[in-house]
Amino acid sequence: MAERYAQIKHGVVTNIVLADAAFAEANQLVPINDHIGIGWLALGDGFIPPPPSVPDAITMRQARLVLLGAGLLGTVDAAISQVGGAAEIEWEYAQEVQRHSQLVQMLAPALGLSQAQVDALFIQGAAL
């Protein structure tokens, strides 16, 4: 009877196959549960889901909600007001916030945020 097996390269599941035990053993495949998929990380005798990817953009609604939740919305509003000009227009009227935009690159250090923290905010925002 065919079972689910994973092909693992460099600690990452690269393929899922249905095979019998003899084929799996001959090809160094690892037995897996139904919920494990391509991209999962193989750690010792277990698996963990792949880390979430950082979205290229989130909506302005998502951006404002995630900043509010992080206690940063007021600080961002104040920083935007200080800069004025194009930054104010972009903050008020853009439909979305691009992760690598000039606005985000300007705001991150003003808020004391590392690039990893900005990535985390984008990941959290995308989930809203």
C-alpha cells in the first residue's frame, strides 16, 4: 500500500510522493503525515512549517491596524507630519504600503525599527 513520503534536501521538503516502503527506503524518503507539505523544514525527527514570507505590500488599512496594535500609529502620524510633502500625500492617499518604498525606509529608523521588525509588522499586517 502506498504511503506519503517526503524527499528532503538541505533540511527542506522538496517533494512529496506516494510510494511503498521498499521504494521509499531505496530513495531515502522520509514518512510524513498528511499536513506536511513542500517547503516544510525537517528538524531531527520532526517537521515545522516554513516561515511566513514577507509580503511586498499591505493595504493602508492593514498598515494602520498593525501600527495601532504595536502602539506606533501616533508616532508614525507625527513623523509623517514633520516630513510633510510627498510623504503626507502618500500616507493619506496611497491604497497600499510597499515594503521597500522610500516612505517605509524613511520611517523605520525614525521609529527605531530594525528591518526584521519591519518585516514582522508586514507579516502581521498581511494577516489582518
